[in-house]
Amino acid sequence: MLFLTDFSVMNPSFGLLFWTTIIFLAAWFLLGKLAIKPIAAALKEREGSIDEALHAADKAREEMRQIQSKHEELLKQAREERLKIIREAEEIKTKILDEARVIAEERDKQMLESAKEEMDNRRREMEVNLYNEVGRLSLVIARQVMQRELDGNHDQFVTAKLDELKKQELGA
């Protein structure tokens, strides 16, 4: 330790400077070969991967814009198609309703005509039945009047028969 007594930082000896420089250069060389070059290579590789990632992100962003524009275009087309389908459905609905209305009107007309025909047929049938009944009753009354004529007093007989007929009609 005695040799350290005359050591001064302000006055270093030549040997100390020599060996410090050698050790420093050796350390610098070893660090350069073993640490700095791999670290620099790793940094360059990392910088390259970051650049690639940024480029890929830009590319993905552009693709997303394209996809979004395509999506908006498809949505627009889908809306137009939906409106077209709705319009066509409305037209078809209107056409079907019109056809149904026409068919219903035709059926109503047919039903009214058949009801009128049925009423006319029944009226004619009732007239025929009434004429037949009047004719039958006329024959019966005529026969009975003829028999009364032969017997006499036919006015009272006709009146009595008409009253009987009225009672029968009211009873029926």
C-alpha cells in the first residue's frame, strides 16, 4: 500500500495510462463484437419489424376503408332492393285486392240475379198454384151450385161456401 501514497489523479503515471487504455480498448472491442453488434442487429431487426407492422397496419387500414365502402355500397343496394321489393309487394297486393273486389262484385251480381230469378220463379209458382186453387175451388163451387140449383136456394149456399173458404184460409 505504500506505493499508493504518492498516487495522484492529477498526475497519473505512464504505466497506469497505458494499461487503462489497453483494458479500455479491449473492453470496447469485446463489447463491440459480443454485445453492440448483436444489439445493433436486434435493433435493426426490431426497426424492420416495426416498419413492416406499420406498413401492414396502413395496408389493413386501407383494406378496411375499402371493405367499409363496399359494405356501405352493399347496404345501399340492399336498401334499394328492399324498397323495390316493397313496391312490388304493394303493387301485387293492390292487384290482388282489385281482382278480389271484381270477383266479389261478380258474385254479388250473380247472387242478386239468382235471387231475382228465384223470386220470379216462386212468384210464378205461387200464381200458378193460386190459379189452380181458384180454378179447383171454382169447379167445386160450381158443382155444388149446380146441385143447389137443382135443389134451390143457391145464394145462401155460395155465401156459406165463401165463408167456409175464408175460415179455412184464416185457419191455415
